Amino acid sequence: MSEHDENIRLELFKLGAELADRTSARRLAVNEFFVTVNGAFAGVSGAIAASGWKEAALGWVFASSFAAILSSALWFLLILGYRNLNAAKYDVLTCLEKPWTNQLFTPEWKKLQESKYRRLTSVERALPIIFMLLHIAVAVACGIKLYTS
């Protein structure tokens, strides 16, 4: 491989690493946004429940719980999308570094696979599921309260 081609490979590697880092930063921002949104939904529902489950507010809580469930489902899908996007970026980076004697990502990934490493995505996916279950419980409680009132 010529020196020119090697320089191009290096620049592509740098660009790919930067783009992977930016994708991870966007992923974190998305997670922060959805934690805030779901926390707001849960907080409002809790405040209404604490005020005595007044019938006029139950419909709003039920509707907001439904919106929060959809929001959590979307969040879950976005996590999977970011996981796939980053996986593809790191696959490209490992391909770019293959001819080099000093590699960064390939040995790191091998080391992680040898350990009991749990991918961040598997931990990260639990949060929208927990919020979905919380919002489902609130919606069911509202439905029961509306039905028995």
C-alpha cells in the first residue's frame, strides 16, 4: 500500500472514530431526554394520585400514561438503532485497522469478549422497559379507578 493510501486510511480511521464518538454522545443525549420525559410523566401521575385520584384528572393520567408507554417504546427502539449504528461504525474501524501492527479496537473487543462483559445496550434497554411497566401499572390503576367510580 502506498504512503498516500495509508494516509487516506489513517484519516478515514480518525473520521470514523470521531463519528462513533459523536453517535455515542447523541445516544447519551437521547437517553437523558427520555429519562426526563418519563420522570415528568411519572411525577405528574404521582402528584395526581397523591391528591386523591380526582375523577377529572384520571382521564388525563390515563392518557399521559399511554403517551409515556409509547414514548418508552420509541426510546427502546432508538437504543437498538444506536446500537446497530455504533456496531457498524466499529466494524468499519476494525477493518480499517487490520493491516496495522498497532491496533486499538480489535484487541479491546477481543479482551471484552473474553471477560464477562455485558454490552451497555443490554443494561441500557432495561430502563425503558422499567418505565413502560411503571406507566402500564399507572394506566391499569387509573382504568380500575375509573371503572369502579
